Amino acid sequence: MTLPADAPPDFIDVRTSHGERRIAVRRREGGGPGLVWLGGFKSDMLGTKARELDAYAQQHGRACVRFDYSGHGESSGDFKDGTIGAWLEESLAVVEACCEGGQIMIGSSMGGWMALLVARAMAAQKARSRATLKGLVLIAPAPDFTEDLMWERFTPEIREEMERNGVWYRPSDYGEPYPITKRFIEEGRNHLLLNGMLDVGCPVRILQGVQDEDVPWQHAFKLTHCLPSDDVVLTLVQDGDHRLSRPQDIARILAAVTELAEG
């Protein structure tokens, strides 16, 4: 089946404890293991890495699922209302609705945190899920970023503004300033992973740019200490930044996907 990368999406209605949302999904039919793209904070499924993954899936005849969290891209909702918990519920709903059999989760930045949370949830409900985990490919993964990379680094002035107004508008190199709400920070504390061991039950490949100014390479190193030592590989890209979207970066990402898919 030939499906353009920018073909109109389908929509899944997600009804959870965080309310009802209409989630945009692009699903490519194909063989297994399937590929699931989990995007980053303020990113969408039409970004470079997501489109390259979809093209790879088409070339290799693999199933591929991409989607936008609520408040992102083509999905419904206001970004300002989003939380880690809400986006996790949406991710699990998409996997449940669209995936069957072995899956490789590819998560970028916040999507790396999301992939780890999804993996943990899938391991806990393995007998009740149609999908199983074949592996994780994490690109500049940012687990616990609401706490470690935001709250702990906020100045007293920023914290005071959040306490006073319930929100702080963070400058961004990628466009307009975006809102960081007090609720977003507080809710994120329900999903922290780096304070203990995390057994995801599958191989893990991590790619991290040393020149990343958003998620320091030390953060990825910290994550490896929370994962079982068997079959976890961290690759540091000496001249890589946070996006890891250059042709050579894409090649590394797809090589990691191929290794897990064919292993």
C-alpha cells in the first residue's frame, strides 16, 4: 500500500481520566515488527525524523504508526492543557487501537520518556495487550525532564511567576514562546522514572548528541544506570545536537531500528 507521508490523518477518540480528545494518527499497513513513532515536546508527526521513519517503513514493508499528542499538530486540544499523564494515556490508546504483535517504539526527546512509560505499562498488562515490545530506540531521551531539566533549573523568579500566574512562557529556539504551567510540572511528578530501576523487558538503543543543549548527554548516561545492563547500548554523537535530524543522524537511527527489527 502506497501512502504519502502527508496523507490526511485518521482520528481516534480517546476518553480517559484526563477528558476526551481527538487524536490524529497516520498508520501504514505492513509486516512486523511494527514501528511506533513517539514525538517530542511541541513536535508533530510531520517532522523530519518521523517522515524518514515512515519512508523507511514503506521501503521495508513494515507497519508504522505516527500520531500527535493532544495540543500538538493535527490533534484536538490546547497545548497549555497538556500533561505527561494525558499524553501517556493517548499513547497507550493509540498502541491499543493500531498495533498488534511485536513493536519497536522510537521516541525522540519527550517521546523517549513516553516510550519508556508505555513500555512499563505494556509490561504490566502484557497478558491483556495485542501488542508486545520488540525494542526501544530512544533519541536524546528526556525522562523526568519536567523535574530534572525544568523545575530544578528554574530561577527563583521563574518559580515565583509560575506560583503567581500558574504559567511561565518559556522562550524557544523553534518558534514562539510556549507555556509551561504549574499543573504540568506538578503532574509530571507522578511519572518520574530515574529514581529507581526500570525493566522494560526488551533491548534498548539510545542515541545522544554531545552538543545537545536541551538534554545534556549526562542525562542519557543517567538513564542507562536505571536500565538492566543486558542489551542496552548508548551511542554518543560527538558533533550531534538535540534534533539529530541530519542525514548521518537519520542513518544512525534507522540502523538501530534495523538491528532491533532483524535481531
